[in-house]
Amino acid sequence: MSKNKKKTIIYPILEGDCQLIDSHCHLDMQAYQDNLDQVLAKALTHGVKRIITVGIDLDSSRAAIRLAEEHPGVFATVGVHPHNVALLEDHHYEELAAMAKKPGVVAYGEIGLDFYYDHAPVDVQIAHFARQVDLAKQLDLPLVVHDRDAHAEVLEILTRAFPFPAGGVMHCFSGDSAFALAIIELGFYVSIPGVVTFKKAETLQEAVRNVPLDRIILETDGPFLAPEPRRGRRNEPALLLFTAEKVAELKGITLKEVAEASTANAEKLFRLGQI
Ligand SMILES: [Zn+2]
Ligand SMILES: [Zn+2]
């Protein structure tokens, strides 16, 4: 048998008109270029009716807006990821503000701190994170925050910028229960990635048990971090079902309950309205 042969996987089934929202995906990335239409069709087949495609720099923010224009059910965010802030200048902020007012833009991000990788100096990351938080607040948009190995610093900056009338989400949540509860205090949602399906993700699994259902949303972070049973391969919105199923198992509730709650939460945060 060929090494590349894909093992068939069995998707959990969403009942009736139940649906999911993938609150964080990077549909503009190279990984989807060859078959984006198929990826979107497959998402629909598996109940993922809406997808937020997230900007990480000016180009991808532009691409996100275009994707939202072209595809029903796709919405965009605008922002500059901590990896890409080193070259940000004043005039870029004007561009970002203008882009953020375009149709289909539902949040500002992803912005934040990433101390795991070293793509931009810490002080530069912190300065641009704080400045983009201010901009998002001026624009009255919810925040999409990226935090890798920077929990304390992220919390400090957000605490200083509190309150957030438009709310926000800690995407690809990777902290513990105490950190989750601290950001909930700031009015944030906690977005659970496919990592929660990994055997060793005990801290995240414990956090999911402790976060109230009305604060949980779900994401793929595709093309990265595919859940089991697709770990290590390209992630895509349809695989969100496996993350939802794991959250249901951890909370001892049904998949339908997780779908209904996480969808209602994402609709509220991103002001999507019901479909
Ligand atoms: Zn991120
Ligand atoms: Zn991302």
C-alpha cells in the first residue's frame, strides 16, 4: 500500500440544522490554494457553515476581505500578527484602520505576543500589541488575540486596556484554568483549538472542563494544528467537528449542545446574526 494513501476517517454527525462556526482559520494561505472551493464545500457538508478567516499582516488582511466578499459564510479580520510587527510603520496603521471598516470585517486581529518564536523583539511586540489593541477599541471591533508563551505579559497589557466594550477572544487557547478565568473576567471568550484532542493536552482539557459553556468558541487555526485523527496533516474547517466532539466529551454533554452554545457565542462576539 502506498505510504500516501489516506486512511478514511469517520466524521461525527451533527443532527438536523445544527451548525458550527470556525472562529479562526487562514483560508488565504498557500495550503488551500489548490482546492479552496472543495475545502469550503466539505466544511458545509460537515455543518461548518461560517468561517472567520484571519489576517496576519497587511497582505493577508486584504486577502481575507476579498475571501469574505467572494464566499458566503466567510468573514474577515484585519490585523498584524506578532511575528510580523517589526516592519510596521505609522502609515500602516492608517491602512489597517481603513481596511477594518470594509464590509465583511468582523474583528481586529490576530494581534498579541509570541515569545516562543523570535521573529520580532519583545519590546517591539509589546508596543505594537498595545497600539493595535487601542486601534481595535477605537474601531469598536472585538479583538482576536494570539498568545504563545506570553500569558503574563498578554494579561498585563489587556488588563491595562480594560474595558473592552466589543469583547474579544483568546484564540488557540494554550493556558491553564486560572488563566482562562482571568481572561473571562476581562470579557473575553476562550477559543479551543484541535490541540484539545491530543493525548498530552491535559492542562487544556482541564481548562475546557472549567470554562463555562457560554464562554467557549471553537477554531481550527487551519492549516495548522489538525485535531486527532488527522494530527500532523493539513487542518481544515470540516475537522472542527472532532474538536467539538472532544469538548462535548470533556464537559459530559452532547455534541449538539456544544454546537449550539459555541455557535451562539461566536454569533454574539462577531455580531454575525443567526442563520
Ligand atoms: Zn495565532
Ligand atoms: Zn492564526
